[in-house]
Amino acid sequence: MKKILALFLLLIAVSYGKPLIVTTIKPVADIISPVEGEKVEYLIPPGVSPHVYELRISQLKQAYKADLFVFLGTGEPKLTGLLESIPENKKIRIIDIPNLKLLKEEDGEIHPALWLDPDNAKIIAEYITKKLSEIDPANKEIYQQNLQKFLKQVEEVQEYGENKFNNLPDKKFISYHYAWPYFTKAFGLEYVAVIEMGHGREPTPQHLLKIIKLIKKYKISAIFAAKQFYNPRYTRLITDQTGVKVVFLDPFGINKDYIQMLRFNIDQIYRAKTQ
């Protein structure tokens, strides 16, 4: 089973100040940044699909400079080139982050968007705090204080979302891409259908007809999409036949930090179901 992995590139040269952290995607950077107290660098732009993004040579060199390189073990670009190209003078350790809440897809693979469950964000933040404290013990107390502030913010946004959704008469959720199983499970929504039949697989006419019937049956007012995974060609027929709205969510926090991203998605869903 693939899990979130932390790949540590420990430089031979002595590092000064706080460790330099690089990660692959922005949500993970946004979880770690409040803990370290520094802006964490990430390689993959948040406005593109990480399923198909290919790392550039300049980004590989960026990763080589890190004291700590954190990446997701599932759903991201193949990192074989990165791992094989690490210079021999870099020491590498690969560590599984334990106790994550992971969801399997129909093919048995772990769904990659695990940061959309706030409980997983807490686990990641706590684990990274532990590792930062080990490699930078001089700032251990600061990391612990930062962690507690971040955990409080996560708990507040969890409570905010639960309060918003608890009394919704309609908790059924349809999305264009299957990006939201962690989010819907965390906040008590019911995932009933996905338009795209797997990443990059076009929906058949029969599948679109099934979606139309579900929308009419349950009187669903909105389907949810994301910029990174969307083709309006396949929603046009659905909207024409049902009058359903297409409401955009943001699983990567394009212009938002982690907490802002969660709150934005909560508000978008709530408004779509109540207006």
C-alpha cells in the first residue's frame, strides 16, 4: 500500500537556520509551512493536474537543495527520474507517515487527495513537527508552538464545515472528477456519482444519461468541478437537460492557504445547496 512518504535529502554541508523544505504539491506545502514558520517550496503548480505533470530539470535541482523533501506516494508524477538522479553525496531516507486515513479506489489503489480530510492534515503536521524537531532541535519548542496553533485552526474549520453541513436536507454530491472522497467522508456528504469515468476517460452517452436521471431523481441543484480536472464538453448536455449548475471547487488552494482552501470549498458547496 502506498502512503505519504517523506524523502529526506540531508546535505553534507552544514545547514544554517531552519531546514529548507521542498515538497511536490501546494496543499502539502501549506500544511507544513505553518509548522516550520517559513514558506515551503513546492514543485507542481496548483492550477494543473498532478497526474500528468512532468518535473523539469530545474525542479530536480531545486529538490536537491532541500534538507527535507516531502512527497505523496500516490497520484503524483512518477519520481523515478528524481530518485535515480540524486547525486551520490546526498544521503536519503524514506519514511512512511503512519496512521493516515486512506481510502481505496475501485482498482485497489489509494486515492491521492488525502489532504482533503482535515484529520490527515493534522497527522502530516504532527509527523513533520517530529522530524523537524529531530533535525533542528534548537527550534523544537517553536515547532511545537506552531503545530498547536495550526491544529487549532484545522479543528475550527472542521467544526465550521460540520455546522454548515449537518442540517443540509440535501447531502448528495456529484462531481466531474473523482477528487473529493476524503472531503465528503470527512464532512458527512454522500458521494453519489462522478461524470468522468476515471482520469482522462470520457463519459459514455449511457453514463451521461445515468447522471441526468440521478440529478432529476434526487433534485440535485449543482455538480462540482475543479479547474485542474474539467472538460465542459461533457457537462453541457447535463446542464441543458437538467438546469443543474456547475460550481467550481479548489482542491489545491490556487490562491489560498490550506485553511482558506477548506473554508472556500465548504462555502461553495453550502451556497450551491441552499440558494
